[in-house]
Amino acid sequence: KNQPQPQPQQQQQLDGWMTCGQQPQQLVACAWQWGDGSLGEQRWEDWTACGWNEPEAAGSGGKRARRKRRCGQKSMGEAAAVGARQTSGGASEDSTDADSTASSPSSAASAPPPAFLGDETLAALALADSPELCGEVLARLVPEDPEKDAVLAWVLRDACELALAPSSCRVVQRLLEVVGGPGRDELARALGPRTVELYESPHGNHVLTKLVEVMPSASLRPVIEKIEQRGYLTVAKHQFGCRVLERLIEHSTEREMSRLNDGFVASAEQLCRHPYGNFVVQHLLEHGAGHRGAEIVQRLLPTIPQLATHRVASHVVQAALTYASDEGQRAIVAGLLGGGLLDVAA
């Protein structure tokens, strides 16, 4: 009964917030952000341990809270100061965005353990259907967070399914970035057998390319083997598979990619004309071993005038003129002039 009553302009925000079912213990300050971008803050009884993320819709104003903001226990004096700042139109320190909070090492290191790890009934698969929960997890996943290994253990069993979902794929990518050593290796081993399913997914392909970028090239052999089994042409002509091959060409050695690169060279002319395969040839010209560029040029020379006038293959010819050796560039120019300069210009 001693709780300060909210001002009329704050009542709508208070009505829009959920009740967490916690027993009142002490006065705290709660802050959130509404869907229209405005900030809300209200002193209320202790609900910091509830772990909920979905506030109820406000009854009168039609606003909806976008996600839970930072909330921490405060003394009576601190809570009163927060309420005064909100009433005067100033944003309080608890209105800090969750993403910016996550970027602060000191905030992450001092934050309490996340509620989602303490809920034994909450499976990691819930991330696949909850962008709000994904946002909460992402806010905690920074290199300095002592809970990142616990988050990995929570996610690991369902990592592949989460990698295929629109929101949770970002959580798996962040784990690959911030978790190092044996933990990251374990996550890579869980994802590797699902390489084909991942590269074919509009969401999973981002996880697979992130894995290629952050893992040592020697540990990418399971991914390369799955692509070889699938067929280099099939993957190179896939809308998302070509992206994975580009990253592999960039981050793997010639020895690790030799069989795939042999296939790309042998089918260079065919891939040049393909709307996705041409990117693989261009990447091999730019990032491959020197002899690979010379081999590609030799494959393209017999039809270089026709390729130069093709709407897709012409980009490969430009890349060859940029990245080929001096000898290769002279051979391309000679092939273009010998094939009829006017025909090429047309």
C-alpha cells in the first residue's frame, strides 16, 4: 500500500506490462521500449526473476512492447529518481538498448546469470520460434560473458535445427564467433554432417559460411567432403551453395581444395555462363593459386570472344583480365582481337 501511484500518463504503460507472478519483495524500476520506439519506465514490485519476454498489449493506446528492457533492483531512493527522470521526459540508464548493453564488456561481466538458462523447462528449440528470446540470448553473447559456454551447452544438442531457422541462425553464428577452443570445435562437429542441408537453406547457409570463416582450414575437411559427395557442379550452381564455395576458396588451402578446384577448372566455361557458377570461377581467379588462373584462362581462350559478349560470362572475362598473369592477359587480348574486335564490341 506504500507503493507510489503512477502518474496518469504512465498508467497506460503500466497496464501494458505483464504480471510476473512473483511475490512483492521490494521496489524496483522496470524499463522497456514500445513498438513505436518510445521508452516506458515504471516503478513496480519485484519481478526481476520472472524471465518473461512478451509483455501484454496495452489496452487503451494500442501500443505493444517490442521486447523486455534491462531491469534491475533499485533502492527506494534510486527508483524515485528514475521515476522523476521519466516524468520529466529524460531517458533513464535502464532504457539502454539490449544490443548496446551486450557490446559493453563490463556490463556483460557484471550481469546476473540469464533467466533462460535457469529455466529447466525451456528447451533451446524455443529459440527457433521466438525472435524475442533470440534477442535476449544475443545480448548476452559477447566474448567477455562468463555464461557463453553455458549458452553453448544449452544450444548444442539442437544446433542444426536452430541453424535452419530465421532468427535462431543468428545465435548459432554468434556462438561460432565468441566461443573458442574445444567448444567451437564441438559446435563445428555438430554442424558438419548437415552441410548439404545447411547450404541449401536460406538461413543455414549463413551459419555454414560463418563456420568456414572462423574455423581453421584444417578442420573444414568434413564440410569439403560433403560438398564433394554432393557434386561440385551441383553446389556451384546453387543460389546459396556458390556462396559457401566462395568462402572455402578464400579460407582454405590449395591442398585442401584441390579436388574441387580441379572440377571448377574442368568446367570453367560451363560455370562462366551460369548465373551463380560464374562467381565461383571469379573467386578462383582472384583467390586461387597462381596456376589455377592460368588453367582457367587456357580453358576459356577457345571461346573468349563469345564469352566476352555473354551477359554473365563477360564478368569472368573481366576478372581474368584483372587477376591473370601478364602472359594470361596478353593471351586474352590476342584472343579477343583475333576473334573480331567489332563482334566483341557489338
